[in-house]
Amino acid sequence: MNARTVLRPGLLNVCLLNVCLLGTCLPAVLHAAPATTLIDPTQPSGTPQTDANGGAGGWRLSATRITPAKRLAVINGTQVAEGDLIGAARVLRVSHAQVKLVKLDAQGEVVTLRLLQAEVKKTR
């Protein structure tokens, strides 16, 4: 038996047709698709839904990590430390469940991002 794969003419035609349809139809479908906000099914119940940019000012805090050496946070999926820039703001302080940012505009407004409050049920 030969090690090469032999395509039958009918199968080759079907493959070429699929590639042609995919190449011509996919860009039109992607261009016409409306911009919608997807709901994350892994978020706890009661989580406020945010727009595509995240929470306040377009920032969404996902996690914080505090070690003796560094204070880190994950904002919009990017790991940042105190003093780092994230968009149009600088990270001022990373605490256990919140991060303070200062906007780099003329007002220098301070924005506080908070993690979701953990619900712990006590058993008897």
C-alpha cells in the first residue's frame, strides 16, 4: 500500500467547494455580526454585568496578589504592579480586595476598583 493519501475526485471537489464558500462567506458574516456583550457563565450569581470595556472607566479588577516583595493586580487581564500604567491611569495602591488608580488627566481623579465580595456560608 502506498504511504501517500489518494483523494478521490469527488472528495477533492467537496473540499475545494468548502474552502471557496468559507473564503467568500466568512468575511461577510463577520462584518455583519452585531457587536454584543457576552455574558461570562463562570461569574458568580449576582455579578453586575459590565460593558465591553470593563467596569468604571473601562477597568475591571480580576485578582490581587500581595507578597513581601510585590503588590500585584490583574486589571483587564493584564498583570500590573504599583506604579505601573494601565490605559490612561497609574496604579497607586494594591490592597487585599481593591486597587486605587489615579487618572492621568488634568483632574487626577482617584478611582477605586474592588473585587467581588466573597460569600462564605457557615455551617453549624
